[in-house]
Amino acid sequence: MEHQDHQDPWEFPHEMKLKVMGPKDSPLEAAVVEILNEHLEDFDPERHMGLTESGKGNYISLTCHVVMRDKEQLLAIYQKLNDCPHSRMVL
């Protein structure tokens, strides 16, 4: 059996949606904006981010439209979002 190199299935730059969920009473929105501004040159929360409340109003979901320039940037952003104490889930 011949060994094949595993190639990244995504082509960069890659346009995608990030979804981050956390408690409504936390500063999740500010934390996500700070993380994305740190890693993306052109992130504008007014244009690139939407907020939805959960049915009972205890949680919020932020959907961010972003363009990743490379795999390293993608991994760094996911790591920061997952490490954020206000996020409960990152998709």
C-alpha cells in the first residue's frame, strides 16, 4: 500500500462562518470581537457578526462571517475562542 501525504482539504483564503455560544450575561461578544480583531485585518462586528438569543434567553450565539488567509490563522483563532472563559461552544 502506497503512503499518500494528507493534504489540507480547504483552499485558502477560505470564507467561512464561525459560531460561538456562551451565557448571555457574560462579556462573550466583546471577547469574540477582541479575538477576531487581533487575528483578522478587516473584521467589522457591525457588518460581519450577528447575535441570536436562545429560546429561554440564557445563552447567546454569535455568527461571524470571516475570511481565513491560512491554516495557521484558522487554528490560532479556534484555539483562542476555545480558551475564552466566556465561550461554551465554538463551531
